[in-house]
Amino acid sequence: MYKNEKVGAVIVAAGESRRMDGLDKIWATLSGKPLLFWVLTAFQNNPVIDEIVIVINKSSIDVCWKKINDEQAAGPFKFVPVAPGARILSPPV
């Protein structure tokens, strides 16, 4: 919360890995953990952010849940396909 307003973060992670020879950058490891884990952790540790939405390719949603849960990332966050990404944030209160 910032100045009595809810704050939402949208992490866009819906690339197609064309320039990385098929390696999805969000799963590239940094210090033994996927890059998406570190980005998500940074947002989760920010006391101003109330809600996190991760915009990802629809075909990757199930894989993302499993990989992030395997890394024991704390919630709350949502994975959504590209089209409705920004609209999924909660309305202002």
C-alpha cells in the first residue's frame, strides 16, 4: 500500500525465446534458481506491493506453477495469459 492506495505489480514474462535458441529466459538460472524466482521474490519482499500478476504464455501456466512452487516462492501471486494481464489486477478499493 502506498498513500492509502493498493499497489499492483505486473511481471511480463511471456517471451517466445526466439533469440535464446529455445531457452526460456525466465527459467535460466542465477545462483541456482530460475530468474523468475528472483524477480518474484524481489516484488514479494517490497512492502508497498499488495498484489502480483505474472503475465505468461497460456501454454506455460501449469509449468510455471510447478516450477515456482518447487522453488517454494511465497504467494500471493497469479499467473495469467498475455491478453488479460493488466485487467486481472484488483480494482481500486
